[in-house]
Amino acid sequence: MKSFVKRMRVGLVYNLKEEDEPPQSDLYAEYDSEETISAMENALLKNHDVVRIEADENMFEKLKSAELDIVFNVAEGRNGPARESQVPCVLDMLNIPYTGSDPITLAICLDKARAKEILHFYNIPTPRFEIFYNSKQKLNSLEFPVIVKPLREGSSKGIRNNSVVHSKEELEKVVYNCITVYNQPALVEEYLTGREFTCALLGNGKVRVLPIVEMVFDNLPKDAKPIYSFEAKWVWDTPDHPVEIFECPADIPASLEKKIRTICIKAYRVLNIRDWCRIDLRLDKEEIPNILELNPIPGILPKPEENSCFPKAARASGIDYDELINRVLKIASKRCGLI
Ligand SMILES: Nc1ncnc2c1ncn2[C@@H]1O[C@H](COP(=O)(O)OP(=O)(O)OP(=O)(O)O)[C@@H](O)[C@H]1O
Ligand SMILES: [Mg+2]
């Protein structure tokens, strides 16, 4: 039976990637390309009217006058430590419903340490960490090797092959670079070398975990660290020369799968995540899944060869790209009482 879809006026709110960005630069790595925005728009157009709105300084007036029923929000925001919250804050102010989490959850998940503090409070495993505000700081409770990453970035910005460090000298250099380039503190974490997974979750109340994706690092170039670095994500893996990194569904024992699913759902709940999220995890020495970070506005590149993990997990359960976008909208519409 065909389910009834109420035709709505949907605002698609996004930040557009600069087309002329040099290929090795990560300045706009989190923003969406014209191709991704068009793919989302076309998916929504199957069932709805769509108004595209770029999340720039003219957004407020456009949102105010567009007479939208709901916004499909994929905007990463512009500046500052809570940039992902900017669009949802404005939408809350204008009383326009939207897909995804609220401003508090988005800001907390963007700040990896704040998210980890909450996970720790609820006994959800996450690698131990220290925050470095300057490069002269010394490790306090952690031992080498550690991994250094910007406190508030995504899309592997600032996570390069040399981010795994083994000595005081390396640490000082990498932390200095991280703080000066990204203009924010550095998160220094215990480096876990176990298997890595990412999980796509959908829903509210009864949350669904899509087939688990495993990152297998065996096919990275020789001498590459077994991490999903900026190079692994954007430089070495191209549609012409794909690096085979992903296994979906992950080939894992049922007991491990259950543990991963349980941990992800618990994290989703304690962080008050809504509608959808992608959660990255890695096993520690005891084979316990640890949460690395949560992405409440997950990347959704449309082409399968671009290896975007949320659409990949959806495809593995028979949900194609267009259906995924429409499902997220439907889940949000239900939550907001629109259908
Ligand atoms: N504590 C850790 N131990 C081992 N590897 C890690 C750790 N933290 C990060 N990594 C590696 O670095 C990669 C990127 O880290 P992380 O997921 O924190 O960055 P991100 O930029 O937020 O990613 P995303 O693209 O998912 O937004 C991970 O996928 C993992 O391979
Ligand atoms: Mg990640």
C-alpha cells in the first residue's frame, strides 16, 4: 500500500562549498557541494515544494518570508564554537520546525570534549583525553601514542597522517600546528588501534541502527597510519582511484554487533539527538567499543563511489538516497506533529 505523503513547503538550508578551493585544502571540507545540494533538493522535490536557502547573512529575512512548513537542515554554520547551532537557533526563534537536533545538542557534539564528558558521565566508553590550550603543555594522565585533533571540527579537518604522535617533541609540533591553523584548542586523545566502525541511526523513541560500516585500513598506502585521516577521506580516495576501505555490513560476531548497537543508542539518547546521526567508534585493547564522536548532521554525498557512510548504510538496508532524505524529513515531521 502506498503511504500518504502530505505535500509540504520545505526549506533546504545549507552552506555551499567554494568550488575553487585547492584540492588539498580543508577550509570548506564540511560544507556541501552544489552536487550534494542538488541531490537533496531533487529527492525532496519528489514529494514536496522546495525553497533553497543558503545559510549566509541574508538567511534570516529569507526564512521569515518563505512561508515554510519545515526546514531540511544540513547547514554547518559560519563562525565560532557553536556554528552548527546558528541555523537551528534562528529557526527556533522564528518557530519553524526543522530536521535534526536542537542547538544545544549540535553545539555539544561539535565540541568533542564536551560530548565526551557527557558520555563519560553516563558510563559510555570513549577514549581518555586532555585539552591542550598551548603547545608547551605536557601530557598529564595519558601515555604515548596519542592522537591530536582540533577540538571542534569534522570531515577529518586537521586529522592527518602525522596526527598520531609518539614523543614529546612531535606532540609539541603537532599541537602547535593544530592550535594555530584551526584557531582553537587541541584535543589530545588516547590512540586506539582496534577495529573502527561507524553507525547510522534514524528515529526518535524507537531508534533504528542501520547496517554497521567497518573501516578497514589495509588498503591505505604503505606507511599510512590506520586512521580515517583527511588524506584517506579526501586525497587518496577519489572516484577514479577508490581506496577500498569500507565493509558494510561489517563482518562481526553477533555479540559485538549487539554491543555496538546498544552503545550507539545509549549515546543518541543521553545527548538528546533527534531524527538522525552518525556515530564513529573504535575498539580498545579489551575489544570494547569506544565512541570517538557523534555527527548529528551527517555527511550525505549522493554518489555511491564517494563513499559517504550514512547513505552507504542506508543502501545496505535497501533505502536509496532519495528515500533516505525523505525518511529523515518524515521522521522530523512526525516529531513536530506535522503529519
Ligand atoms: N582516539 C582515537 N584513536 C584512534 N583513532 C582515532 C581516534 N580519534 C580519531 N581517530 C581516527 O581519526 C579519524 C577521524 O577522527 P574523528 O572522527 O574524530 O574526526 P572528524 O573530523 O570529526 O570525522 P568526521 O569526518 O566523521 O566528521 C577517525 O575516523 C579515526 O580513524
Ligand atoms: Mg568522524
